[in-house]
Amino acid sequence: MSDQWLFIALILPLALFMASVPIGLSRLIGPRKSNPAKDAAYECGIETVGDTWVQFKVQYYIFALVFVVFDVEAVFLFPWAVAYEQLQLYAVLEGILFILILAAGLLYAWRKGNLEWI
Amino acid sequence: MIPLSWYLILAAALFCIGLYGVLGRRNAVAILMGIELMLNAVNINLVAFWRYLTPALIAGQAFAIIVFAVAASEAAVGLALIISIYRQRSTVIAEEIDLMKW
Amino acid sequence: MITDPFTFVGDLLREFLIGLGLTPPQASGVIAFLGAGALATAVLLLCFLLIWAERKILARIQDRIGPNRVGPFGLLQTVADFAKLLTKEVVVPSGADKLLYYLAPPLAVMAVVGLWAVIPLAPNLVGTDVNVALIYLISIGAIGTLAIMLAGWSSNNKYALLGAFRSVAMLISYEVPMVLALLVPTMLAGSMGTVAIVEAQRQMWFVVLAPLAAILFFTSSMAEAGKAPFDLLEAESEIVAGYNIEYSSMAFGMFFVGDFLHGFTLSALTVTLFFGGWLGPYVDQYSWLGLIYFLAKTAVVYFVVIWIRGSLPRLRIDQVNSFNWKFLVPLALSVVVVTAVADKSAAALGWDRTLALFVANGLLLLGTVIALQLYARSQRRRFERSRPAAAPAPAR
Amino acid sequence: MTLLQGVFVVTALAAVISAVMVVASPRLVHAALWLVVTLGAVAVLFILLDAGFLAMVQVVIYIGAIAILIIFTVMLTRRVMADSGPQANRAWWLAVFIGIVMFAALLALLAQMPTWWQATPPPLAASADFMIEDLGKSLVDLDRYVVPFEVASVLLLAALIGSIVLARPPAETTGKTGPE
């Protein structure tokens, strides 16, 4: 099975390399004159005020949370889906039960208003 | 071929590094990262034992998947706890969260 | 007459390499390396054509002419743009995390080119036939998400970081319906391998068996690729830019390349999973026809992508999120459940599988439309009830 | 040393070095990114162990989900970044000691098992396709892992609800979470 992964192990670094070449080239070809005003962080015409580390809405975290749970769910369901053809009805229903339990979680988040973008 | 012991040594090393992270770091998020390292070490062991000792049974892989689910739940709840504590006490330094210490 | 040129070339190359004194595994390694290099190069060079095509088609939709100066039909416009970008200075903002700053754009490209490794281009012409290809697609997408996070964080800019957060929040949100939609072809083909999925569509394309899953996949991968109407992270005309605000020159160019390729790649994936990939008449006799079928189908889907981009207005961020969590995700969950139940009961009752699945999808669509109608009605009622109290009519 | 062994050694070194960086780097975002490297290296190990599915799951769940969650948390609790005091606590030397003792103990335990030092992996009984199919069957098989499977679902549900309750800002302080 490892030889199947050889191609992926080759194409990923190759793609990374090929995409780095133009960047390196433009560093070579392009001008390199730096001054503090140019290197300063982009703002709408005024100096940057405060830290870069603005604080973020907790909403981002809640979306990430729901995503994590559903991602794990999908990972559990993939083997189930592969085996689906050979499964008895009760086994399919178990998979559906799995989905429904998590759908309850989504419903909870929805009802409690956590899916609203405040 | 790669002997089983290599995997086990690597897993042991990762586990111990994670253990250091859990015991030695001050930041609660860093402690959680240590826990993730430890869980990964466990997973390496599970999969290595499955491959070398009982490849006919799927138990090792099934276990590993359950560990993934546990790791995800643990990270979600742990990080939510950290956010909640941070909101109330403005700190994520584990030593300073000592409300229930005495 | 050579009927299968790809296998023929591969065998020829293998014999040549073994003739040079390599062992068979070494020869396979060299062939894999050459193949990977050829595929990555082809995909990246395709970008020149894609950017031209997208600009040209968009221009026609908007009743303009589009690029028409450099080369015939403006075909070399992208080459000129490339050369221009190449001679620009790479401005690294002060306080940037240099290594990560430079790593992010190639990583974003890698996350798109990597997808092509598992897309079957023709019979016997596929990068690699791993049996977990679908979940590989998701995991490569995760790397793309990470690249955006890196770009936003390493630029040391408030707006870049904000843009990265918005992008990442949207990308991970839309990953949920995409992954759930991927479950349906897996179920129908009984495999996660793309080659097996294409083969399983010999009887009937999956777009007939699972039209809703196809639409779900297409929509959510449009969002994953950041194509309009989901391009609010870019929103050229409204905000400065997203996570790539601090990038200039070719470093920006690589994000651009990744973006454009992603649109084409999502078309190729949709074709592979739902429109039969390289399948078509006479493909078993002449396998090179497969490549043509595949590219033709992909071009059609890609045209639809641009069409949608040219037609629909951009969504607001709250609309994007509500659309995902309150519409796509519940629908995707129901599609998985309905497909599982319909297929099993069709098998148990001896009905025609195609018909049963198609009807089940139709019923689900009907239910969705009714639910949307009820929802819209209740919203309207609420709006009408709140209006007189909230806003007394101003005297004119 | 065969090619596979070489790949293993490189991957293992990457895993260990990045793991050390995870627990040693003073900036939390860097620690999280090093964690991504470790997790990726572990995914490569899973591929070497013929568990391609788990390798992909590792990338999807750990890198795609958990690492993102960690980075989000680091950003949400970012005031920590300002006080870049010592990252290790007062008892860090004790933690090092415990870690080393633990490692030594595990090695000693491993030394008791001579067969594991030469073990070569037995040939796989089934094709890779069959393995995933079998995994899927075993997860819903009443005699095998259906209980862990359903319990995992309940666990995820509990984690979802619990963490939403925890992370949600209290209603009266919603305005205090700062600008977006």
C-alpha cells in the first residue's frame, strides 16, 4: 500500500517547489528598496493603532466547534458508507441513529441561537 | 523492514515529551497541546501493535478512531473551558487558576 | 493502432529504464516522479489558459470585450501579467514572520495541485488510485485552510488576520456539507477510491442517482474555492482584501494561481464524482477519448462556475453562515439519511434502484421547498407584525 | 538501511524535534504550528503502517480541526501573548525528571520483550479496500464495536453542547467581547 502513496509523496513537495520558484525569481528580478513607510502594515492611510493582536469574536470559535464535531462524525461515517452495500438494514439504521444523535446537537445550537452571526 | 520496537520507542518519546508539556508548562493551551501529543503517542502504539501483532483483526484501527473522537471532544471542551475561564479571570496561566485549591 | 496510449507510453518508459539497468521498483519510482512532475507542471501551466478564459467569459457576461491586446484574442494577456508580477518587488511587512510569510502562498498552491493526484483523467491515467481518495481530498483541503491561517497571521497586520479568520471560519463551515455530500457517492460506489467511483457510474451517472448531493457538493466546494457568490473574503470592491492584503508581487500571484486553479479543480471533482469522469461512448476502445470527455465535461462545469460568478451578487457574512448552517448542513444530513434508507428499501422491495433514488431525491427536494416556503411565510408575518411598531411612517 | 527505514528515521526525527518545539517554544502560535508538523509526521507513520485511512483521518481531524481550534483559542485569549514571561512553571525541572524517568521505564519495559525488537510486519491478510469495509462493518456490528460507535456519537453530542454552553458569552456581557 505504501507504493500507492509514493505519487502523493512526490507531487506535494514538487508542487510546493514549483510554486516557490516564481516567488524566488521575483525576489531576484524585482527591485529591493525598503523604507519604513513601505514596510509598515497596510492601513487606510493612517498609522496602525494598537496591537496586531485584535481580539476575536467567540462566534468564530463556536463555528469551529460545530465543525469539529461534524468532521469527526463524517470520519466515522466514511467506513460505514464504504461497507454500506453489505450491511443489513439494522446496521444501516445504526448509522442513521448516529447521524440523528448529532443532528440533535445541531438543533440545540440552532435553537439556542448560536448559529446566528452577531 | 522496520522493527516494531522503533515505533514503540518513538511513541514513548512523544508520550514523555507530551507529559513534560502537561506538567511543565504554565499556559493552559500549551498543556492541552501536551495532551494531544500524548494521545498521538497512544495512537501510534495502537496502530503499530495492530499492524505487527494482529493484522487480521481490525481492533487496532477501530480503537484508534475512537481515540480520535475522544481527542476531538477533549480539545473542544478543554478549549471552551479555557475561553470561559479567560473571560472571567483574564488569565490562562494554570497556576493562577487556583480557586479550588485550598 | 494504439488504443491505450497512456499504458503504452508507461510501458515503453519502464522498459527503457530497466534497459538502463534500473531494478523494476526503481523504474516505478522514476516513472512516478516523472508523472508527478508532468501533472504538476500541466496543472500549473493550465492556469494561464484558465485566467484568460475566466476573464474573457466574465467580460462577455458583463457585455465587455475583455483582454484583447496581447496575442491573438488576448490569449497572452496572462503571460504578460505574469511577467509584470515577476518584476515587482516582494514587500515583506515589518514584523512579519518571514518563514511562514513565504511558506503560505506555495502551501496554498500545493493544496490545490495535490487534489489532482487522485483525479482520474482517463482510463489507466490517474496519479494514484489510493482507496481513501475522498478523505484525502478533505485532508488536502485542511492544508489549504492552514495556509490561509498562516498568511493572515504571519503578515503582522490586523486586517490580514481578520480576513484570515473570516476565511477560515467560512472554509471550515462549508467543509461540513461538502464532506457529508461526499458520503453519498461513497455509499453508491461502495468505495472511497475515485477510480472505483468512476467505474461505478458505468450504469448511470451519480448525478441522476443523487442530484441533491451533486448540488450540495458543487455549492459547498464553490464556497471552499472562494468563488462568487461566496467571495466575500476577497470582496475587491468593498474591503481592502482578505488574508493576502500584505502580499505583493509573485507571492500574491501564487495565491491568485491557487484561487483560479481551485475553480477548475472543483469542476473536475464534480465531474469525477457525479458526471461520470472520463466515461463516454467508445471509451473502452480508445482510451484517449476518455481524456477528451473528461476535459470537455470539466470545461462545461467550469463555465457554469464562471456563469454563477458573473450572475449572482455577493452574500453578506451572516447570510453565508446562515445559508450553510441552517440550510446546507441540515439538507446534507437528510440527503445522507434519505439515500441510505431509499437504497436499502429499494433493494429489499426489489424496486429499480435508479428510479427509487431519483424519486427519493425529488421528494426530499419537494419537502425542502415546502419547508423554505413555510419559513419565508413566517418571516414575512413576523416582519409585518413588527413594522408598524418599529417604524412609524414619517410625515412627508 | 532500506529506503523505508530511511523514511521512518527522517519522519521520526521530524516528529520528535517538532514535539520538543511544541513544549519549548515561547510563542503559543509557534507551538501550535509545530504541533501541526508533529501531527503530519504521525500521519506519515500511519501510512508506513499500512493504515492509509487513519493517516488521512489524522490530517483531517487533527490538522484540519483540532489544530484550527487551538489556533482560534490562542487568538481569542491573546492577551497572554503580551506577558511573555517564563512559559515553564516553577516545577519544570520536576516535569523534565518525570518525563525522563517515564521514558526510561518504558524503554526498560520494551527491553523485556525481545521478540518486538526483530519483529517484521506479517503480510496483510486482506486488501486495503477490504480493510476499510471491515472497519465499517465492525463499527455497526452488534458483536463488535456498535456500542463504542454509538457512545462516540453521544460523546460528541455532549462535547458539542457542553462546549457551546461554556464558550458562549453570558447574555449580559455580550457587548464586552470586543470588536470583531
